[in-house]
Amino acid sequence: MIIQGNIVDIRNRKIYKGEIHVTNGKITDIIEATHDVETYIIPGFVDAHIHIESSMMVPSEFARLAVLHGTVATVSDPHEIANVLGKTGVEFMIENGKKVPFKFNFGAPSCVPATSFESAGAVIDSNDIKDLLAKPEIKYLAEMMNYPGVLFEDEEVMKKITWAKHFDKPVDGHAPGLRGDDITKYIAAGISTDHECFTHDEALEKLQKGMKVIIREGSAAKNFEALIPLLDEHYEKMMFCSDDKHPDDLLIGHINELCARAVSKGNDLFKVLQVACMNPVAHYNLDVGQLQVGDDADFAILEDLTNFKVLETYINGIRVASKGNSYIDSVPFEVLNNFDTSLKNVLDFQVKATKSQIRVIEALDGELVTNELILDNLVKDRNLVSNVGEDILKMTVVNRYQNDTPAMAFIKNFGLKEGAIASSVGHDSHNIIAVGVSDEAICKAVNLLISTKGGICAVSDTVEKVVSLPVAGIMSDKTGWEIGAAYAELDQLSKKMGSTLRAPYMTLSFMALLVIPSLKLSDKGLFNGTTFEFTSLEV
């Protein structure tokens, strides 16, 4: 097979007309040649940190969409399914990914459960980490979210890092806002990356101290604008990632979008492409071709180097996408789940009022971090209730793994004027999380997800809509196109109900993420992510 086009040689910083010769999935020759083809050939894009589960698709279905945008590989942390199903979930992801021509590179989830302050469906200890890291399919120790455990040298945490060093595999970081002596100690423990930087100065300090910073632009957390000014000087130590990408967004674009944005801001093309295509391969030692003779034939053909519109994608010499058509077929798979809680009653969501003020979670659009607000409460029949007029809504997290009393809190900035929305995608333990204008609406939404054993939903007096996620309660058994369309419809419904957030369900899913400051809710109660301890609802 011979592919003609303008070859983009990132290493030598040049573009020339040429031909790529491919035999048995390998590039056997690259030569300069005269022709009339005006397209551009680049190494395929690599997402340097993503939870495939957050696309609500199994790996094989994720691949079918990702290749449309020139993505040939991902560095994938199966942390989400691991919190539900443990090692069995990780093995499911590996085996499903192997069934399609796409290069998934999974990590060993380092924090399952993420903390001891929530109920998860499984535990992965240091012995399990050893077993996983011994597998050739496992390329790294995934994000070490328990940074307090690193700083205080928790024995189990340090054993996991030691096993990664034993197998000579990198350790990913997760340290939002960590600065000064604390980040110095965190890096010294052997942690080499961070995708959680949300300010320029934080990222710069981590870069200067030897860490590699991954610029994240996902469906909820969007740090591109804050961090992209660092690329020009620090491109050799930076990568791009989405972290969490909802299906409707993946239908539109992927890492190619970040390249277009970076170039439009005046960044050097070759530096941008090194960040998007080459740095992840080098850092994680991935088996992904770099458009060199002898490499796997993994590359994308672009219409131009401005909009980064992808015309074709090749993996191991196989054309997997062309002009908006994916040539990866759906594959059969076993549906696994872990859901064992009973239907709830409206009374389960009532909270007796004893004081005049409450702690309120302030959700921030496009951020995983939250603020803590102290606000006046609203009381009806001696119970704390949602204050719709002030956009202070009641919120719950319900243990999905066993029957327990729902945890309750209040949250600001969701904007709902009616009904409730709920999701069993609730990072990190994936209990049911819901926000609504009344106890009745919240109860209805929670019970809808218990009945379907997982999904996302919106309910009101006149509407009841659910997108089922039967695979571990966090992924669909449908195609990416089907789940993408269904998710987009539900997203629009939540906005018709009043939500002002750009991605209401993605934001909702992170309101139980205890390792991101400052105020969050687990199934065990309201949690201060700065001090790492529970706190009271009433003040």
C-alpha cells in the first residue's frame, strides 16, 4: 500500500510531498515524491489521559468514534469500572479493547476505593496492583489521587508506587492545587505527571520541578485556556488529554480540536503536534507508530493544518476511518453490573431543620473544584427544602451497593426550575447522585435508576426520561451514535428544566468526587476535600 500526501515530519520540523509505503502493517519506506495530492499525513493523535467509561461506551464502541478524529491510541485509566467491579472490571476493559483495531493502553487503578470516606463496589490493594502491573497490557500506575497518602507515606500507597518502579512503569499524578513543599515531596515519591492543574502558576511550578503537565479539556473540566500559554516554552514536557469525554462531544471531535485551537493562538505547529502525537508515546512507552520507517503504520490524513479536519485514519496499516465513516465494527460482549439496593421512599430524603444556616456546595461550570458557601436555609414543615428562587437545590448520594440511608446536601448553580436529574455515573464510586427541586422529584429520579440498574435520567411532573447504562451502571450496550444522540437529548431536556450548566450531567457526576476540593457529598455524608474530613450540613 502506498499513501501519498504532504508528509509532516515533526522531528525534523519539515513538511514535504512524499509517499508512505506500508507492508504487513509496518511502514517500510518514506520517500519524497512528486504528486498532486494536497492532504497532510501526520502521526495519529493520542489522548494522554482518559477514562473510557465516562464516554458511556465500552472501549470497542469508543474506538469506533475516536478514529473519526484521527485518534489512534489512548492512555486509559479504568478506575471507574474498577470501583464498581474491581480487577474483573479492568480485565473486561482490556479484553473488549483487544477486539478492535485501536491502541488502548490501560493503567492499574491506584485508588480503589478512591477514599475510605465512601462506599465502593470493590477494593484493589497493593497485591492486586502487583498482579495488574505484571501484565504487558498495563502500561502504568494510574493517577495517584490519594496525595495525602503519598505525603504522609501511607504504607499501602507506597507499596503501590514501589511496584510501579519495580516493573519500570510510570506513575500518574492527581494533585489539584498542590504547591510548595507538598508538591516537591509528591514528585519525589516518583509521580511524573499531573492532569489536574487549573491555573497557569500551578502548572508552571510543577513543570519547573520536573513534572509533566497534561493539558485537560474534557466535557466538564476545561483547563486549556489557562494552560496553553505554557506550551511554547514547555512543549517537551506537555501532553493533551480529555480525561472525561461525554458521547455527544466525542461525536464532534477529540484531540484534533485542541490542536486547531492551539495553532489558532499562534503556537508553533510542530510543537503542538509533538504534544498531541509524540510525547505520550515516549512517556508511557507505547507501541504506537510515529511516522518513521519500521514503525507501525499508525497515522491520520488531514485536509489542512488549520482546522485539523481528519479525512482518514490508519492503525497498523488498516484504514479504520474515512470521510466521517468508521470501519470498526461493533463486537459482542458480556454485560457486567453490580447494583444491589432497594427502591427508596420520599421520607428517606427529608432532612429535619435545627439551625438557620447550611453549608452549600457551589458548583463551578467547567471545573471539578467547588466552593463552600454558608447560606440561609429554607424550611417547610420543619424540613430543609430546596430554595428554587435562590438556586439552592437539594442533593443526594445513594449507596448503590447495599441498602443505606441516603446522604443529603444542598448545591448551587444547577439552575433547575422543576423536577430532578440523576446519574449512577458518580465519580469515583458511582453511587447514585441526584439534584432536584423537591424530595418527591429526587425520589422519583433515584428510583428510576435503581429500577434500570444504572443510567442517567431527568424527571418532572410531565416528563420521565432515562438513558440506561447496564454495563457496570456506567456504560451503555449501544453504539456510540445511539448513546450520543440519547445523551444529547437528555442534556437538552435538563436545560429546558432550567439548568444553566454547559454539561449538567458531567458536572453532576463530579459532585461526589471527594479528592477534588473543596466541598463534596459522598454516600456517607458531606465532605471537606481540603481538610479531608466530614463536615456538618447545618452551621
